[in-house]
Amino acid sequence: MKEELIRELKYLRRRCELNAGKIMALDANSIVLRHELEQKRRSFRLMADLTATIRHSKDYKEMFISVARRLNAALNMQRTVVLFSGNNDLFIPTVLQGYPEKEESAIKSRLIKCEPEILDIERAVLVNGADSDERLSEFRTALGLKYFISSPVVVNEQITAILITGRLAEEPPFMSRLTMNDVETIQTVSAHLAALTALHRIGEAEERTKIMLDATPMCCLLIDENYRRIDCNEAAVRLFGAKNKQHFLEEFDLTSPKFQPNGRRSGELFREILENAFEEGYARFEWMSRKFDSELIPSEIILVRLMKEGRYIIAGYIRDLREQKTLLAAIMKQDDELRMARDEAEKDAKAKSEFMTNLSHEIRTPLNAIMGMARLLSSTELNAIQEEYLHTCLHSAELLLSIVDGLLDVSAIDAGRIKLNDEEFSIHEIVESVRLLTNDEAEAKSLEMNFEVDANVPNILIGDPLRLEQVLLNCVSNAVKFTNSGKVSVKVLLMGQARGKADILFEIEDTGIGMTEEQVAALYVPFYKADASLTRRYGGLGLGLAICRSLIELMGGEIWCESVVEKGTKFRFELPLGLPKSETDPAYDETEPEKETFDELKGIRVLLVEDNEINQIVTTEFLSAKGVETEVAGNGLSALLCLSEGKEFDVILMDIQMPEMDGITATYRIRENPIYKNLPIIALTAHALPEDRELSLKSGMNEHITKPIDPILLYKTLKKWVTRKN
């Protein structure tokens, strides 16, 4: 049965890991596609923005400053430089954006030498993370730019200026590597600047419009106030497959289908939008265009109002959205795949959780009977052989319980259901508890056990004492288990203290069998055993240290290990634990507390709601041993019947999973009656997951105890709630 459970758990974990990997891969691809799409959007918006704004620039410098500002903002660049031509290959750094004032002054104070590659008027230069640090190193150092794109601004085949923009670092996917998409955008901006520079030099409006249009790689159309098409650029001819500009202008009405997707007539709708653009100065909308060969082109159109010879005209920019639509379709497909993978992962996680819940319940119920009967038997007169047999039985049952608890912890950690508590506790009490729990096994092996808490360690700290004790107990138990002779040492040290936190180091060292470096490297993998023969010799599933590391990391700490074969092993883990607000730290009382007798429980009446007959016997015997009067109800419905008969009880012990009416429903029904508002109800159940405890408390129960029953814990809980009730 144990092997089948392990195989089932491994299968479920493998499914979860595969789905998690798929989700991460899909998510990464989605980010890349979204970034590329956004990059193309920014490029188009930048060009439209530049056309609408820099036409008002009064001189070259103002125009280039405006461009530099928008490049940094629109393309997520960090620094932009404009070099104006000087003598030979020396250029003057005139415009700098994104530089600290001191660095900007230093760069402007000298001439920049440009290498032949930078001065090539036929192409732009791209330097990104794929290039070596030696490429153009002097030029990069001079401008303080590690990654950049440079593009010459060429007018009449002469370099007027060099536009350089870039970043200090590349951190994909959010500060992605510079690509050819960025190069194309910068080349377009350079061409635009070249056109505008030429316009300033020429000074004639008609020539200015022609140069600007043809220098812009984006489809552009000019329309006057009488709605006549007066000019277009070569990009419009290419996009729509026209014979030439004249053909495009004369047959422009054919570049739209008769109706738009919204049902409106194309001609009528375009006229309305055009009128609005003349009034408002700007319009932006999606449009279904059509090539002259009848192929439909989903597009985006931006209309900008300009002044020409004292009259308004409209410059219309048409962008082909086919590539964007393809990208959107790919993103939507990946989103669907991601959603399906996530749903599958959630389904697998739910199945795993349900499996672990059923596993816990089905094993804990018979374990409660086994361990309960064994403990009851231990209170009778036994001979030496019978005591040995009984001890073996209890030890085996506790080992099986620890395996179940380990599986539940792994499941809870994987699902992110572990919740840590913050409460005050005594570090000395935790160390003493671990010492007592490991003492018998150490004495059986004649091991020397040394426990030392440094005097500087505060006695009272804030954290999760149960999880801390779980981790420390696991490490010390392992040390005792794998040490056949010699000693085990446990030290607790204060490493530092600041801002209400104390860094506490726990050190567990043994003289046991030790491990190789390869074995140490794989220690924290669930179900891993350093040597398969150790499973047969020492038992266990190899879950303990995997759980310990996860818990330590959840508490904000770290764990590490040093080991030498046949010499021993040293585990260390460090945790940041809170300090109480009180300025005084009470000293630890080392005197042994008196053994509790629980005389306060004698004579109290308890209603035990439990459907399993063996568990009824075990629990009743435990209670009878302390003089508790017990009445048994076989399910929630029977419990309600007992109360309806007027019987009075001091406490109700409530199982959860029962026929006819479960414990949760019964508790809700009991709490509906104001008479039982303060009657303590304590869950006594095989449901051991954190959410099970939350469900019990939410229903109105006061406490949650898991099976197998620990008699001392049961007595303490009863004492606590009976005292509080009285």
C-alpha cells in the first residue's frame, strides 16, 4: 500500500511540474509577443506625434531636442544624443537627453570622433548585448552609452547630423534587447529629420510637402479643405498596389469596401470623420481598407490637421494592421492555451489535495485505534517481553504517522497552504522539548548529547514555535538516527540583532556516517535518499529535509550542510525571529515542572460524538482514566437528540466525518440554539490539513485535535476549555 501511495503521489507531482513548466513557457512567450506588439504601436504613435509637433520648430536645435525627448519616452530609451557635423570625422555633441548635468557638460566640452562604421550613410549601426565589449568601445565610452542605435541624418548625400539613442542596460523582458524593429524606427525618424532639415533649407512649401511625404515610409495622404486628394507618398502606392501616385489619388474611393464592419457606408462614414478632423485637428480610428486587387487590409488611420499656404489641409497616415492582428491572434491563442494549462494544473492540484485528505483520514482512523489500544494496554501489568512488543508496536505506528504527516506537509507546501503563526515562545523550552523527544533513542545507542543555548540568545522570541520545533526535531533526529557512536551537539547562537529582529543560528553536528558532496547537493529533493540501502536500514521516505528547507525559507531563513563520509555531518540554519516589545527578557527556569494530574477533569460530563466503535472505546477509556463521565453519540443527529432531551454536558468532543449528519453540520445546528452559545465543542478528527482546522473553527468549534489522539494533549485541551467555561 505504501509503494502504491508513493507512486500515486509522484505521478501527481510530475503532472503538476509539467503543467507549471508549460504555464511558465507560455507566459514568457506571451510577454515577448506583447512587448513586440507594444513596440510597433509606440513606433507608429511616435511618428504621428513627431509630424504633429516638430513642424512648429523654429530652428534645427529645437527640432532635434523635441525628437530626443520623444525618443526617450516613446521607445523606452535612457539616453539620446545628436551630433552635428564639424571638421573631417569630428562631430559636435549638441543635443543630449537623459544625462546627469555634470556628465552632459563634460561630453559637450569635447569633439567626438566617429569611426567609419558610424559614418556609413547607407545603414544604421546597432550595438546590443549580442556584441562584444570591444566593438566601437572608444565611441561608446565617449558617449557613456553601452548599447545604442545610430543613424545618420543625410541631406543631399551629406551627413548633417547623427542621431544616437540607447540604454545603459538590457534586462529582458521589461528592458528588452535593442532589435532591428528599433533600428527601423530610428531610421524612419532620421529620414523624417532629414526631410524636415531639407524643408528648412529649401523654404518652398510644395517641395517641403513632397520631401516629407516621400521620406516617410508610412502610407501618407494629403487632403485639402474641399476634400480633394492633393498628394500622397510612394508608401501609399506600394501598400495599395496602385500603378502610381496619380492612379492612387484618382481611384482613392476604391481603397475601401462599400461597407465597413459596423454596417456604415464607407464613403459616408469617412466624410464624417474627415469633417471632425478639420474641426478638432485630430482623429484616430480603425478602418477596413482594400487594395486595388480587392484584398482587404485591416488598418489604423490617423488624421492630423496642418497649415499649408495659409489654409488647413489633412495629413492622413494609414497603418497596415495585418501583422498586429496576427500577433493579437497569436496572443489570444497563447492566452487560451495558458488558461487551459492553468485549469489543468488546478484540477491536478485539487485531485492531489483530495487524495491527500482521504489518505490522511483513512490512515489516521485505524492508527488512532492501534495507538490508543496500545497506550491503554501500556497502563496494565505487562511482563518484559510484552512491554518490548508493545513498544515496537507504538514505535511502528508513530513512524507511519510521521510518514503521513510528511506527505501532508509536502502537499500543503506545494499548494501554498502553509500558514505561519507569530507568537511569543521560549527558545529554551523548544530545545528542551527536542532533547526529551530524542533522548531515549540516543541513550539506546550510548550517544553523548550536548545541547547549548548561548547566553546572548533572548529567551523569549516571536515566530512559529511549532514549525521551528518541527525543523529542529527533524535535524536532531536525523543526527541521532545516522550516528552509531560518538556524539551529537546542538548549539543555538545569536548572530545579530536589529530593528526588532534577532538572527538566530541553529547548529546540529554529529559524528555519524556522513555524506559525499553529490549526496549533499541532492539532500533537499523530496523522496531522495543519499543511499537506497539507507531506506532499508533506517526507514523514512526522504521527505524530512525537503520539508525543513521549505519551512525555513517560508520563515525567511536559509539552511546549509557540511559533511564528510565516515566523519560526520553539520547542519546549520539561520532564522530571523521577532523580539517582544517588552524591554525585559525573563530568565529561563530550568527546574522541572511538576507532573500534571488533571484532577480538575474528575466528574465533568463529556458528550463524545464518534461513529467508529473502536475509537469510541479508546476515547472513553482515556477519559475514564481521569474520572470523566462520558456519553457516546454515533453521529451528529444522535448528538442533537441527546441535547434535545435536556442532558447537560461540560464539553462536546465532535468527530467530523460521520454518517447521517457530519460534525460540521451538527456544530452549526448546536450553535443556532443560544443555550449552547458557550458550550465548548472540540473537534476530534482524522482530518489534519490546515483548511480542515479552519473549517472546524468557522463552524463554531473551539478547538481542533487530530487523530491519533495524544492523551496528554486531550487532557490539556479539556482542562483549558472547562476552566474557561467555569
